[in-house]
Amino acid sequence: MTDRRPVALEEGWGRMQDGIMKLRRILDTDDAEPFTSEEYMNLYTTIYNMCTQKAPYDFSEQLYERYEAAFNQYINAKVLPTLVEKKGEYMLKSLVMRWENHKIMVRWLSKFFNYLDRYYVQRHHFPPLKDVGVNCFRRLVYDEIKLSVKTAVLELIDKEREGEKTDRTLIKNITSIFVEMGLGTMDAYQNDFEADLLAHTASFYSRKALQWIAEDSCPAYLIKAEECLNSERERVQLYLHQTTESKLISKVEQQLLEQYENELLEKENSGCAALLVEDKTEDLARMYRLFRAVPSGLKPIAEIFKAHVKKDGMNLVSVAEQTASNMKSKKPDKDAASTSVEQVFTRSAIELYDKYSTYVNECFDSSALFNRALTEAFENFCNKGIAGNSTAQLLADFSDKLLRKGGSEKLSDEKMEETLEKVVKLLAFISDKDMFGEFYRKKLARRLLTDSSASQDYERSILSKLKTQCGAQFTGKMEGMLNDLQSARETQDTFERWMEEDAANRKPPLDFSVTILTHGFWPQHKPVEFQLNDELAKCVDTFRSFYDKRMGQRKLTWIHHLGTATVVGKFETKSIEMLMQTTQCAVLLLFGAKTELTMQNVIDLTKLPPDDAKRALYSLSCAKYKILNKSPEGKTIGPDDVFAFNEKFTDRSRRIKIGLPPVDEKKVTIEHVEHDRRHAIDAAIVRTMKARKSLAYNQLIIEVVSQLKQKFVPEPKQIKIRVEELINKEFIERDKENPQVFKYMA
């Protein structure tokens, strides 16, 4: 077998030159014949032979150099002249075509020179042939015309922004060229195109914003801004690189929103406050969506929202105060004629909360910032006093009317649950939760003892909600009161069975029931000691005999003035059942044996305190039902006034309720709460100092407020007074070197 004849450099390159020229004809004309398999194999074999020949016939180095020279010659001769002579969109279309042809040429020549690429290039760590081909285009074409290309593309984008139609595919192809020129990096795209695109975008929207802010209302401006942002996002999806989106949107937001936020929000008749007044929820939702992306963009909106809610809340307080004033002067408005202050305030506050919590959820996407603004606004006006009453008391009064039999609120079970839920939500905004708790507990006690509660289920439902909101300690006594009534009914059933066992000796002349209450659960009442009538005394003795045998270790304290009695009055026209309290009953029964009695006689016979005797006589002689005749007539009770049974009394009803004149328990309740607060502050101070041993005064205040804020928010002045008291009691002492520091004394 003979040796293969070496292929000379010029001979082999001549063959390759013929192949390259045919490839150029294929690219430049439409009717050129494609490569046959034989032609392709001959060209590949030529390169293979020239690279595998022994020295000095190994022409790998020369072929690598001439490969690049072939691209340079073609670009300089054919590509660059056709591009330089064109402008604008025509240049862009020509560039896209030339780049596509160049990639085809690179792909074919890489195949022909494949052996060179696989061995020589890799062995010497030279750039791959594909990169060499792209670099030629980048160096000779891209670097030469990139400024013109960028300008032309930006002009097309501007036209599209102005509403004109453009060739989006062309723009996408051009931006792809910028990416490909980075050879695997985004440097070319970012430095040669994106940076100027962003600056150009900022300038474009700066001009637009200046024009729109002068012409449009706030909602109209925001609609245009949102449309622009959506268009820019779409633009990225259609022909820009995805990494551009966040930068581009940021530029648009900066020019359209960030720079003009204050001016937009404060626009007269159309700014944020005006949108809130006019309930423009759709515009408010758009405002939130847009400014959410702007750094600190939501804070001014939240402040305006808070101020608006606070203003509406203060208007609500003013209406409630006006209602109280009208009721006091007995000139009620038509709208408030049958509505109490607590109903006006609480119902309005609930409606206000419903309205603006819907805003927060639907317009402001349940944002924590806006939830906090809503809370702060409600805390501001919900802690204002109304006509001398705290909102804690009004809320307790409203709850009482809601849960009382025959109350003005006629609600279905579902509506009742919803209202109770909202009452508890309002309580969250009130700082004096302990004040509410005390007023509510007293009213709950009255409902339970007078059997005027609409439903035990409702009572337990609101306690469950209060327990969740304020903790188990807050509702512990109230839950104990409900449980007491259940056990009291069981005790009463047992008592009745006990009496039936020996009815002749045990059963008293009257039907009666006793409610046993646990001392620690119920509001404290000072027992009113008085002389019971024989019939009533017999009832008490009977129950005491029963209870002492069963509960010998427990002591009963009788609270007679909380009891009720049904007395049948036999008048001339008819008999009437009269429901009254035990003290009233004791006074009225005196007139069964006596024709006339003075107030002093009543006091002597019943041993009632003068004030209680006066209240009982007033309710029976001067109030709605005149069961007793009084001499002299009048609305005041004197010690020498004479009373007699009114046999001619009559009424349309066969059953009436005679109530005692109400006693204002507000002052007593507030004093009781203040007393409990002093103990709570003392306990918090001692607890804190015991744990910290030494603490500065300001830090001590912070710690105490933090511990007590779930029940009430103590004033620094209150804390200071209690600190001084604890110093006197030697629980704590001042530091000798720094009087603003306190130390715990073990």
C-alpha cells in the first residue's frame, strides 16, 4: 500500500475556498444549488487530511487563521456595506437577515472544520470556531452599527407607546441579537441596550406625568398609570428580555407614581380623602395596588385613611352626645326619639367598623399597615367620653339591652351572634376593659337574678367571645355566675323534694324559691337588714333548716333586697298580681294589719334603713302604680307622711310589675374599679421589681403598662402614686446615688 500524498496548503485551501464561495452564493441568492453529500464529505476530508499530516504538512494553525479570515473577508465585502447604507427600520430588517445568514454560515463552516475544532482548538485552548465566527460579526458589524440599531429600536418602542403599530417581531429579533452578542452573558444587552432603554423610558414617562398631573383627576391619572405599567409588562413578555421587567417597571413607577404621590393624594376633590368620602372603592383599590410597589408608598395613604376614619368616629361621638343632650332636655330628634345613647353610639360604631374593615379587606388587601391604621383610629374615638359616660359603660349598657328579654333589639339567632361578635371587636379598641367588665358583670347579675336574660345560650356565647378576646381571668367570675344558677336550680329541686317528705311540718305558707350564690363570683352587695314579716321569716327558717343539715360548714348571707315577690292585691274592682322586690313586699304586707302608717311607723316595724324605706314607699305611692294613698299628696316622702292601702286602685292588666326607683350605681362601680386598679398596679410593680431587682423609673413605667394593657392602660401619674406608696410600705426603695432608679427590698 502506497503512502497518501500530502495536501499542500494552497491546494487544500483552494478546495475550501470553492466550498466557501458556494456557501456564500447559497446565502446571497435563492436559486443556488445546495451541497451534496459528496461535496460535504470532500470538504470535511480535506480539513481532516490537512490537520492529520505529519510536520511540516500539519496546517492546523494556518487553517484556524484562514477560517477567521474567511469571515472577515465576507463581512467586509458583502455584509457591512449593505447595512451602513440603510437607516431606521430598513437597517434593522437587513441586520436581522444578515445575522441569520451569518449564523448559518458559522454552522456550515463549523461542520466543515469540525476536526480542527475537536482536536486542535481544544488542545491549545483556543476559542471554539463558533465563537470565532460570532466574534467576527460582533467586531466588524455589531460594534460598528450598535448605536444606530439602539436608536432605531428605541424609536420603534416610542411609537408603540404613543399608540402606533410597530413590528414587534422585528424588535424581538433585534433584542435577541443584543443578547447573543454577549456570548453567554447579558453584558452586551445590558450595557449597549438596556441602560439606554431605561433612561429613555424614564424621560418618556417624566414628560407624560408632567402633562397628566396638570390635566387629570387622581382616579384618571391612576388609570393611565396602571395602563402604562400593564403595557410595559406586556412589552417585556413580547420582545424584551425577562430580566428587564423589574428594572423597567421600577422606572415607570418612579416617574408616574413616586415623584407625584403627595400631589396625587392631596388633589382637591379627587385625592385620597375625597375618594374615601365618596366611597370610591374601585379607585382606592387601584391606588393601593399601584403604590404598594413604591417604597414607603402606602404610608401616606394609610395616614389619610386613619385620619378619615378618626374624623368619622368623632362625628359619631358628636351625634351620640347630641342624642344624650336631646334626651336630657326631653326634646329628642325624630331619628333619636326611641333610641338610647348607647344604641346610637354602638350601632353606629359597628356600622363604621363594618364599612372600613371591608375597605381594608377588599381595597387594601387586608394589609397589616391599614389594619393598624384602622385600629389606631378606632382606639382614638372609642376612648372618648360621651355625655359623662365612658364608652366601656355604653358598650356594657348596649350589651345588656341586647341580651335582656323584651329588649329593643329584635334579632334572629344568626344576627344576634353576629352582633355579639362585633360588640366584642369594639371592646378590643377600648382601653378600659376592666371598666366594661365590672359594668357588664353587674348587669349580667341583674339579668340572671331577675330572670330577664333572653337566652342562656346568648349569655354563654358572648362570654366565650370575651374569653377569647380578653382571657380566661376576665370571664372567670361571669362563667361562675352562670354555673351558680344551674346548681341553684338543682338545690331548689332538692329542697322541694325535702319539703314534700314532711309537708305538714316543713312546707311554709307561701310558695318560694331560693337562689344560692357563690360569694366570690357575684358583685358585692351590702346586705340590707330588716324585720321580715312572719310569713317571710317562716320561709327563711325552713330553708335554713334544710341547708344547714346539708351544708353545715357553709354560712348563708341573705340578700333580701335582691329577691322578688308576687303579691295578689284584692282591690274593689278586681284582683291584681303585683311583682315587686322583697323590701316592697315587706312594707306592703304591713298594711294588711294596719289601716294607716307613717314613714316612721314603717321604719320602726321593718327596721329598714330610712333611705330604703323611703324608696319602697315612693314606688308604692308616688310612681306609676299608686298602691298606697299618701297624705299629703306630692312626689316627696317625709317622715310624718301618712300612707294607707288604696282599695280603689285598678289597672287594665291583671299582672303588673312595680319597680323600685333606680339607684345610680355608676359612681360605686367606678370607685370599685379604681380600687382594683390600685391593687393591680401595686402587684405589677412588685412583680417587675422582684424579677429585675433594680430598674429605672421610665423603664418601670413601660414594664407596668405592658403587663396591664390587656385590662386597662394606667396613667404614669397613677403609677407614680403607687410607687410612692410602695416605698412607704418598704417594698421598694430609691437608689441612693440615682433617685430615678428603684431597688426591690426583699
